Amino acid sequence: MTRYKQIITSGGSERVAFTSDEEAARDTKEAASADNEAPSYFAELREKRNQLLSDSDWTQAADTALTDSKKAEWVTYRDKLRKLPAQYDNSSVVGTITWPTEPS
């Protein structure tokens, strides 16, 4: 599909087809724009992940009443949260997040 641009001339304006370089530049820009949709979702993923980590910070305190085995469960849970973003790529992330289960 040919793309066009408007060129302002002394007599008004003129519709001119893109050059091959302009077509390539536009294709690159559109591809980058499409790729940017996933990072915004990754930002949401990281925000939720960070909140879950923050909410469970208390489990790692030295003076917590958790048993050693319960504390180890929380360590595993938090480790899974930290590794979560690396498990998904741009094409598979939306609607497919399997969040680790918080220890009881």
C-alpha cells in the first residue's frame, strides 16, 4: 500500500507518495510502536509484582514469628515473584500470567 504525505507549495498543497526511504522509516516506527504495547503491560506486571514483594517484606524480618519452614516457603514465593517477568516474552504475556501462590 502506498502512503502519501501532504506537501505545502506556493499554490496550496500537493499529495506526494512516500519515497522508499520514507516507507522504510514509517514501517520501523510502526513496528516499534507495536512493540511498545507489551512493555506497558510489563510495567503493570512489575508494579503488581513489586507490590506483592513489598506486602511480604515482613516475612523476612529477623524477629518474625514464622517457623523456619514457613519462612523458607515465603523465600521461595518471593523468589518466584522476582523471576516472573523473565518467564514471558512480548508475544505471550497478555492474559497469561500465572502468579505464584502466596504461602498460607
